Amino acid sequence: MMEALKSSSSMEFSERLSSSVKEVDKIIRSYLPKVEGYQETVMDAMNYSFMAGGKRLRPMIMLKSYKAFGGEGRIIEPFMAALEMIHTYSLVHDDLPEMDNDELRRGKPTTHIKYGQAMAVLAGDGLLNFAFETALKAVDMEPSQEESLRILKAMKVLSGKAGIYGMIGGQVVDVESEKKNEQLSMEQLIFIHENKTAALLQSALMIGAILAGASDEDISVLEEAGRHIGVAFQIQDDILDVTSTTEVLGKPVGSDEENGKLTYVSYNGLEKATEDQKAMSAQAVSILTKLKDTKCQNEHMEFLIELVESLVNRKL
């Protein structure tokens, strides 16, 4: 009986997740640039990369965080699109020969394979710059003075988490360690995961709450939850790289080992990596559950909790 209830609950969440992905995808696609003008090739490459698919996890988390704290209206939408553009640009650059040297992304040729390396670099640059143009479209929605201040606060988080003290900072340590062929310490490896992966997930939670008018205390709590989610998410990526298949994952598996890249799995072994991933996911769930019980007793926070729990067992 219990197994049947779990299966029913899992199917219900899967249906809601699929519906949310479609909703988010429709919103963020509407902010893509039109392919026109002398520079149309870079726009085409940007849109190709952006529309290659994906979980739309970050904008979905942002939207749910916004609604969990009582946010209403469309002011969140340009930030959702902007965050996914930043995430996409990072993937375009990650796939380049100078970085991870991958030829497949979500089952499709990577941007540099389809458009060439130079255009892939420009497409990544274009997505990053256009992300901030897009986020600032929130200003065109005639926000109140209070909302305008929230937009500025959200922009600060977006730029900080994407920059040298966030995602790029983590990428720098990752790239330098490979270039120097040095053995990373566990502290350095966690730093990479906390910044390269977790920073954008933190920004999703934080910006949603900021634009909804959440307190600084709650935003700080969400930042901590995002750190646990991000590190757990990256560990699961490392696990899938050694346990999944190219057909299932949509990109080459075993590439980390082939490129001599140190990962959480190669450092700690598969068993401990799996245990740590589950423990970090549980910490994130505990933080979000406390918020649900005290501040956000609604379906959106419940969905966020279920989403984090689903990351533990994801196969893609």
C-alpha cells in the first residue's frame, strides 16, 4: 500500500514538474533576440544554444521562490530568462576545446561544433551581455519605488553570483588545476562546486525571494540552502558521468576520467560520493521545510522541496 502511495505521489510530482518546465520554457523563450541584421549569425547561435533543451531548473526555482514568498505579477520573468541565458553561456564556453572539449550537449552538437569556435565564443559573450539587458526589462514594467529597489538588489545578486566571486571564480580554479595538472584539495574541490555550480542556484532562490519582498534573514537562509543544493547537484553530475550512458545523458560519459579531471567521485569513491550527495540534499530539504513550516505554507514551497528531493535520484 505504501509503495503504491509513493508511486502515485511520484507520478503526480512528475506531471507537475513537466507542466512547470513547459510554463517556464514558454516564458523564457519569449525574451530571446530576433535573428536579424548583419549580426544574425551570433543571434542564431545564441538561440540554438538556449533552445537545445534542458531542465530549466534555475528559472523554475526562481519562479517558485518568488511565488512561495507571495510574489505576483510578471516582474520575475525577465530575471528568469536572464539567469537561463547566463547558465547557457557558461555551457557554451565549457564545451569549447580549451575547456571541457565536448562535442555533444543534450544529445545535440555543441555550439562550437555547429558554428565554429569563434562564433561559439561570441555566442557565449552575447548571451552574457544580453542577460543583463533582459533582466533590466523589469524596469520597463512600471515598478513602484519599492519594487525598483528590489530590482537593483536582485541585479546585484545576479551579477555577483555570475562573476569572479561566483560562477567564474569557481571556473577559474577548475581550469587552473587542470592546466597545472595539480592535485586539488577537498577544500578547493568544494570551492569549485560552491561557485561554479551552486552560485547560480543560490541566485535563483535569492532573486525570487528578493523580488517578492522577503526579509534579508530569509534571503540569507535561502542562500545557504542553495549552497547545499548546488554541491549535491554537481556531485550527482559526477556520479552520472561514471554510471550513466551517452544515450541517457545526452552527452559523452566518462569524459571527466578521459580528460584526467578530478571530481568528487574520483576523489572520494562512488559510495561516499553517493552518501554525501544524499546528506547535502537532506540538509537543503531541512532548511526549506523549516521555511515552509514558519513562513511559506503554500504549494510553491512544497514543490521546491519535492524538486530538491528529486535531484537525489535523477538520471539525467
